[in-house]
Amino acid sequence: MHNFTPEDLLLYLYNETSPAKTAEIKAALENDWSLREKFEVINSAQKKLETLKMSPSQQTLDSIMNYAEKAVAELSPQV
């Protein structure tokens, strides 16, 4: 019996596991109701997140752009 972490289940949900790990998780989900229950909670949360209409605030975007400009300035050769 394998002990899969929530992170393993999340990677499986997003198809980011190796083929071998995918097969292991798939088999475990078919046989382990507790693991299947945990996976369903993660799956349900993912579906709810997809329905949210979210976008960053202008302040957040400005902060990111300012940070990027400073990083570029620090990496650029001083003439």
C-alpha cells in the first residue's frame, strides 16, 4: 500500500505525474475509499476555483512591473 500525499493527488489531478506514478495512483483510487475521498475533496476545490472570476488589482500589477524594472536595471551593465 502506498501513502500518497495531497501534493501527489494534486499533481495527478493536473496530469503532472509520471506514467508509472499515474498508474499507481489510479489503481490506489480504485481500491482505497479513503484516498478516493481525499482526491474528491481536492477535485471539488479545483472545480470551485475554476469558476471564480479573479484578476489582480492595478496596484499589484504596478508592483510587479516596478520590481521587474528594478531587476532589469540591476542586471544591465552600468555605462
